[in-house]
Amino acid sequence: MLNQIVDELKASDSFLHLLGSTLVLFIAILIVRSLLRRYIRNSIQSADLRRRWLIQLRNALVLVLLFGLVMIWGNELRTFALSLVAIAVALVIATKELIICISGSLIKSGARSFNLGDRIQVKDFRGDVIDQNLLTTTLLEVGPGKTINQRSGRMVVVPNSIFVSEPVVNESYSRNFVLHAFTVPFKREENWKLAQQALLSAAQKQCEDYLPLVRKHFDKLSYRTGLESPSVEPRVSIQVPVAGEIHLVVRVPTHEDQRNIIEQAILNDTFSNNIF
């Protein structure tokens, strides 16, 4: 009887020690979180950069907390797992989607597919990334469709499992400046040649002020990636998708967040001053 009481006291002391260690870990995480959040808010002026660092801090502290809990309760967890193998297998099957989501998060992080603020398209979802964690990625929807560049006002929460099997299109890969393209359809009998010249003139007018900056930006990007620097001058190409139609594809360099503004300015300038 005495030995049994001693064993129970030892087990109780061990359990209290683990609880104490867990409490210390939680308090340390909260203190570090408070200090770092205060430092980030006071030292970073850019709202987008500040938000990005706050989200990265949150995700990093969650990982540290999980790692610490595993280190503290590791022996107990192993003992418990050995006696509950069947339940563990059932849990793995039940949480398959969560595991796939975490795998997708690791894949996108390892591949550096995109960052906060980037405009991406994955499957039927397209928008600007405003938040991401281990399970989901949140987008501010842009569209509808692939050719519209204005926000719809809707928020889309995408499970990270989608990044395991679907390709990601990052429309903001070149950062500050992008090469934006849009299509203007005409019938074959219309004066599309005049429209081609008018669209090219309007495009050159809209981007002439910052075209040297665009060249410099893409030259730096080319040097960093080892790829050939693209031609950044505005251009209007011709496509014939079906008989009887001519599609004029306008490609113009623009600031990343002004794609829709530049497109509308070119179209307004072209169709306000010409009849085709």
C-alpha cells in the first residue's frame, strides 16, 4: 500500500511539472508576441509590410508553441500513442483534409509561389492575397473572369489543399511593374487598322512618363533570374480567333496596382476620338 501511494505521488509530481512547463511556455510566447508586435508597429511605417510581418510573426509563434508542446509532452504522447494505435489511424483518416492543407502550405512556402499582396490565380479563384496560415489562404477576389482587373468586393477563403494538385499563376511576379495585356475585338469589315494605330498611340501616351523606369526594373529582374529581359514597349498584336473577326491584343507596361486604370484610360482615349 505504501509503495502504491509513493508511486501515485511521483506520478502526480511529474504531471504537475509538465503542467508548470506548459504554463511557462504559454506565458513566454505571450510576452514575446506582445514585445515583437509592439516593435513591428512602432518601427515599420508601411501598412502592407507591417501587416505582412504581423502575420508571419503569428504563424512563427504558433509553430514554436506546437514544437514546445511536443518537446514537453513527448514521452507522455509516445506512451499514449502506443496504446491507441487504432485510434491514431482513425484520426489520420478523419483528418486527411487537414493534413493535405498543411502539406499544401508547406509546398507553397517551399516553392515561394507567392507572398502577401500578390495577385494570383489558382483553379477558378483569382484575387489579391491578404492572409495565409497553415490551413487556408484568403483572397480579395478580382474579376469576374481572367481579363477583369478590378475587385469584386468579395473575399475568398481557399483551403491550402488546392496547392497540392493545382498550378498557381502569380500575376505579380515582377513586383512593381507588370506587362498588362487586354483584347479589343473587331469585325473583319470594320476599320481595325485605324484602331490598331489609335490603340498603340494611346498606349504609348499613357506609359511614356515611366517607361525608362520599367526598362530598368525588368533589366534588374532579368539579371537576378538569369532570363532574357523582355521588350517593354507598348505593342498591339493581331489575332484571328474565328473567321470574320479581328482581335487586337494590346500589351502595355504599367504599375502593378494600376492595370485597370491604364486599360480604361487607353480605351477611353481611343474610342472617344475615333469612329471605326
